[in-house]
Amino acid sequence: MHWHILGAGAIGQLWAGKLIKAGHKVTLILRNREKLALYRQQPGLSITNNDGTERFLPQATLAEECRTIENLLVTTKAFATLSAFNSVHSALSHSARVLLLHNGMGPQQQLVEAYPQLQIWAGSTTDGAYLTKPFELVQAGTGETRIGMLSDNQTDLSNSDFAAQLKMIDSDLIIENEILPVLWRKLAINCAINPLTAIYNCRNGELLKFTDRRAAMSQLCKEVEQVANALNIPLFDRPLMEQAYDVAEITGTNHSSMQQDIQLNRPCEIEMITGYLCEAAGQAGVTVPANQLALEAVRGLCNEQS
């Protein structure tokens, strides 16, 4: 199979390595000619983990130079998904399969609505990776990846050819017949942690060290659960606060992407995380004052940085 990867950041490059190791051809779609020239100056990309460093040589191109795309992996930031997708839409074949792998909610549903003829898949991953240089990646941890079809689907995906091919890419990958609850679980954890790390400008674990921060997290979690319940979305087998607490503890030394984006004066995904939750709450008739305050606070931080 030939995969094009739109969004050659940490997760995109990590998956480029996975796909190449599984025997697939990979083309990175880079954002501009400067990035393409930089890529061509060095021999591909490198991925370092506990087993050492491996170098991979995917092809690279620009969106306007794509001709035919059969399999598209989108790993851009959530706020850039729609514009990035539209930049390559004309190159998609009639039988193209699109896999969305990013934080937040909203773009997935918008693409399904706008392109009902496409087979659109979505996923959630807890793989940990970061870039030390543009094409030098460190795989910080191996997490869990769950993928399912987001387009209307009534079949058992475990028997589909595409699902089997995905499983060959990563033996730990889990195929879900119902992906929406999985996306909501990731959204719930992000709502509980990411905005607070941005507001307090702290690492994930530092949210647990202060009473006021734990109380704020608890209130965010209660509201998320109320929205999920109103929408009949199953979250976890235990309270969201306990789940979020464990995630913050396990990832204690990590900086959330939202906190990093604000500190580096980059756009952040607050609208696709807390913003999406607040919009869903309004549609369900649920009030979420704590999440609304968090949304406005992070918006304010973004405006200060701009």
C-alpha cells in the first residue's frame, strides 16, 4: 500500500516509521518548499527509542504536487485539519481511505458530513513522541492506539481487509466497531488536564500537588460526565476524575501540547477540546460553567500571545 501522511510532526513521523517497517510506501506531504528543501538536505528521518536509532527514507512532496492518493493519514493539529485536507482533496482517488489521528473533536464529524462518499476512519493514540530537530524523533513511550470507521458503518470491522492491514502495521493496535466513545474518552481526559496546564503554566503532574488545582480538575470532570451522560456516550468504568488523576500522575513530567503551544506562541487546540465540549453541552441542554471559564481563560492566554 502507498500512504500519504499529511502533518509530518511527531505522530506523523512516528507512523511513517511504522508504515515503512510494515512494508508500505510512504510519502510525507510537507507544508512548504522551505520544509521540503530542509528534508532533502538530510537522509530521511530518524526515530530513536530504547532499542536504538533507526533511519527511514520516505518520499516527500507538497500538497499541490500530489497526483493520486489512495490512503491518507492526517496527523495535523485539529484546527488545521480541514484546510490541510482541502489542500489535497482533489488528489484523492474515488476509493481513497482517510485516517484521522489527532486530538480534539469536530473536524472528524465535519469531514464525514462534507464528504459522505469517502471512507473516513478515526483513531486515538497514547503513543509518546517528540522532535529534537525537524526530522529527528524520540519515541518516548509506546501507548495504545484504537481505530475505527467514523463514516456510517454497520459491518464488523474486525473482518475488513483494511482493518487487517492496519493491524499488521502495529500488533498492539485495536480495531473498534464504535470509535465515537473512544474519541470522547480522549476528549474527556484532554478537557480535564490540558486547559489547566495552560492556565497554570505547569506540567501535568503539578496539577495534583495543589488543592485548588485538584478541585478545578474535579469540577471539569463532573461537567464532562454530565454532558457524556446526556448524549449517551459511555466513558470509563470509574469516575472520570480518577482516570484523569492517573493520567496526570503517569505523565507527570510531561508538558501538554496546549501548554507548549501557548508558551511558544502557536495556535492551540482549545476550540476542538473544551470548545467542542461546551458546544456539545449547549446542544444537550447541560450547563458547564467550569469548562466555559477554562475555555475563556485559555482564549485569553492565546490573545495575549498573539
